[in-house]
Amino acid sequence: MGIPVLILGESGSGKSASLRNFEPEKVGIFNVAGKPLPFRKKMLVVNNARYDDIYRSLAKGKLKSYVIDDSQYLMAFEELDRAKETGYTKFTEMALNFSGLVRYIINMLPADTIVYFLHHVETSETGKVKAKTVGKMIDSKLTLEGLFSIVLLCETSSDGHHFITQSDGYTTAKSPMEMFELEIDNDLAMVDATIREYWNLGGNEE
């Protein structure tokens, strides 16, 4: 049973920068939008990745940690590709495609494989900060955060970038008891090591 982890944040809040401390050979990055990473270190990147690319790489199982950068664009680009289709069926299918990927990670990958979804946020009508989708039709079919046991929220302050690990009532952040402090550095390599220690998954070794 693999572990999907959701990393939420506005553009520029430090989601992609959180990859900076991973050793390049220890993580595979699916760069959905194909944009340059915000640091000089050379990483293992699949640019302009789509569902087929992600499934194909995950099935090979060569690594223990993967990142889907700008994962909300998997839905957004599919919506654009299908813009000329009429009816509501396509929205149900978009929800199924995204949720199917998360369920594949949970049900089909080894227990020590962690896949991080770096995902933009939006504010709901009730004022809650949540994962961005492509509209109310998707939201009616899918509560995205409900598919994840760990949801971290990127936040920027005068002290820099960090992750919030629990909700204050206005966000969907969550994590298991005593896994993290309430606020931690936006260092995904550290998060990866902490998750592995908490659930006794062993180190991220080849």
C-alpha cells in the first residue's frame, strides 16, 4: 500500500522549492506544466508529464519517492483538451482519472513508496482554503483531500517558507498524531524521512 501525500499552496509559496534537499537520484519528478525548477540542482524530471507517463514510471518501481509537480494541471489540461465536448460526463471522468491515480498509488504500489502531489489552492465559498479543482462539478464528485492521510499547507511569512501540518479550521491541512510539529520547514526531503521513520518504512535507499 503506497502513500500519497498532498502538498497545497499558492503559486510562489515554496512547493517546488521544497524539493531542493532531495538527492537527485532518490526522487522522480513529474513536471506536469513543464516549467523550470526554482533551483540549480539537476533532478530526474519528466517534463510535460501526463497520466500515462506517471503510471508507466510508477509501475517500473525504480524509486521510493516521486513528486507530481503542479498536479492540479492534470485536471486543468484534460479539461482544456476536452473543451469542445458537451455534457457533464467529462467532469465525472476527470474526477475518476485523478482519483484513480491516487487509488492506484494506495492499492498497487509497495508500502515504502511515497508520491507527493504538489497542488495549487483555492478558497471555497465558506472561506476555507482547499485543493484547487476545475469547478463545482468535480467537487461534487470528489473531496480531494479525503483521499490523503497527510495534507501539508505551504505558507509564507517574514521568516520564509514553511509547511503547516494541521488545520486551524480554515484549511484542509492534516497529518497523523505526533508525526510533525504544527509548523515545519518546507523541506520535502525532511518530510519524506519523517514519514518513513514514523511508519517504520526504512530509509529512501536504492
